[in-house]
Amino acid sequence: MAKKKVAMLTAGGLAPCLSSAVGGLIGRYTDVAPDYELVAYRSGYQGLLLADRIEITPAMRERAHVLHRHGGSPIGNSRVKLTNTADCVKRGLVKEGENPLRVAAERLASDGISILHTIGGDDTNTTAADLAAYLGANGYDLTVVGLPKTVDNDVVPIRQSLGAWTAAEYGARFFDHVSNEQSAAPRTLVVHEVMGRHCGWLTAATARAYMQMAGNKDYVDGFMMNAQLKNIDGLYLPEMKFDLESEAERLRDVMDRVGFVTLFVSEGACLDAIVAEREAAGETVKRDAFGHVKIDTINVGNWFSKQFAALLGAERSMVQKSGYYARSAPANGDDLRLIQSMVDLAVESALNKVSGVTGHDEDQGGRLRTIEFPRIKGGKHFDTSVKWFGEVMNAVGQKWQAAD
């Protein structure tokens, strides 16, 4: 009798959990189902379509715990949507006339895979849901269990996605150094752009972590290297609306009094307005296979810098982005504990043939369970009514309203 096989893949953008989640899955199967063979598809769904896979050897199993110390993905990522046939054909992943879902399903069947673990965000896991539905409708016996990865923390209905806590911590570390640029020249404006397309959770959590870090430092009054240097003067999220003129007036007063201004900006803040502005000017805005605006081509931080630099009379302005630094970090202690709990449940669910995505279900009292695929979606907004965010905004001293 052939041994049962488990496959895994990571997809989408990086997050500080991918390496640890892969290592955790390998370790858990080695502990509770050591007779199962393990493979990984290289570069996510691309590897699945191209039959590019890694055989996980006994030597790799023995060393899998080392992956908890690393960032990135040990098996590679890509952004592939199996229901976007045109894009898959264009990229040479399938031939003209082929259905990517069918190619993926037949590859899993021919490889003898009985369990597939997908580690990714809403796009990865909704693609997994499409695959699971196709498999079920066409008689393939496969269990698909996803793990929720995204630094944005914006997956519905999951309370906390893997990697987000770490990304906030490392974003704060990044800006702790960058903030010293305020002492490099008079009337300096520094904009810290943080990842978060639709959800401002990461920007807010990074601001909170940075404030806590700054509060634990020693300073010497009378020099520029004082607590004021570490202040955040403005915080802008997709869930907020504000009046540009009144904000500029408030920030101009800060610039005149202390000689510098620091802004934290989510990469999705004012995104729709900026995209509409560019399209109205005749520009073609690039989008990915999922139809999302390629946000790195929009440069929201630069837009904020240009808007405010002139209004504040800044003599020097700069935009610094912590995203790639933060998302590539190894998981911190909080995320390692979260990863372990979700990995254990994912393996248990897979062995019991329960498909879905593991996570703390906000619609069921925050209970950790395997959530049904049809309920998984992206774009969850940050709840700006939480107490800790109010404390952050009080410290910033900014007036704002929730977006409609």
C-alpha cells in the first residue's frame, strides 16, 4: 500500500511566519504521523502547476526546527490565481486551452497527495477554496487546510493572522533608527509608510510598538536627542478621513515649534482617491492577477510627502518604507506561539479530513477552529474604536473621523 502524502505551499507576499509554519508542519507530522511522506511545491501555486516540488527528506525533517529562526519562505512564494486562466497562460504556467484548476488537481492526484496545506493570506486561501471546490466536484479525494498569513491582519473572520505581531515590532525597530534623520537638517519632514492596503491595523500597531520602544529610552534634555525627537505627529489609515488644510495648519505649528514633523502612513491611506486622480489624468494603473492595484506603483507615502512638504514649509522631506524589512523578519515569541497552536490544529484537522483555514473565529467568540473556506475573505477593516488605538491617537494629538 502506497504511503499517504502531504504537500504544502506558501504564496502571496512574505510574512514573518512562513518559515516557522513550514518548520512547524514538518515537525508536527513527524511527531504524530511519521509514516506520511512530505513534499513542498516550490514558489506556491506556480510550482504546483509546473510540477516543481521539493521532497522533504529524513535529514530535512531532523533539522526543520531551525526554520523557526528564519524569515522569508524556505519553499518560495508567488502570486498565482488558479481561476485567472489568461494570466496563467500568459506566464507560461499552463497551455492555451487548459484549465489551471484542472491542471493543479491532476498534478495533486498524479503526485498521490491526500492532504494539501496552503500558507498565505486571503488570496492564497480563497484560491485554495476554489481548488477544494473543484476537487470535490470532480471526485478527487483531497483535504485542504490553510494557515492565515498576512502582515495586514485583514482576513475575515480571523482575529489575528500569522506574522502581523512580528511585522509591527520590526516596523517599530526600523523607524527607531530612521527617526534620527530628524536631526540631520532643519525643518525636516519624515514620512514612514507602512504596509496595509485596506486595513490600517499594522500601521496603528507599529505606531504603538514604536511609542512603547521610545518610552523605554533615556534622554538628555537640552539636546535634540530628547523625547520630542521620537514623537509621531500624524497617523493616517484607510479607515480614517481628515481635512488636509486643517491638518497642515496643525502640523505647520509643530514644524515651527520643534523644527521637524514625523508622519506614519498606511500604504492604503487615501489610495482610492489617488488612483482615481491618476486614472482621471489618463494614466493606466497596474493591477495584479487578483485585480488588486499594484500598490508599490502608487507610492502613497510620496503623495503624502508632496502634499505636506509644501504646506509645512519643509526644507527637507523623505519617505521611508519599513515593509520589506518588517515582513522578512523571523517570527517573534508571540507569533511563534500563535503559529504552533494553528499548526497543531491544521494537522489534526487534515488527519480528520476537515478542510478550511485555521484561526480564532471572531463570529464564534474568538474560538480557535478550522473555519469553513466560503467564510474566508480579505479586506477586513481595522476597528478604530479599540481602546489602545484611542490611546495612540491621544498621544499623537490629531483630530480625525472614521471613514464612511
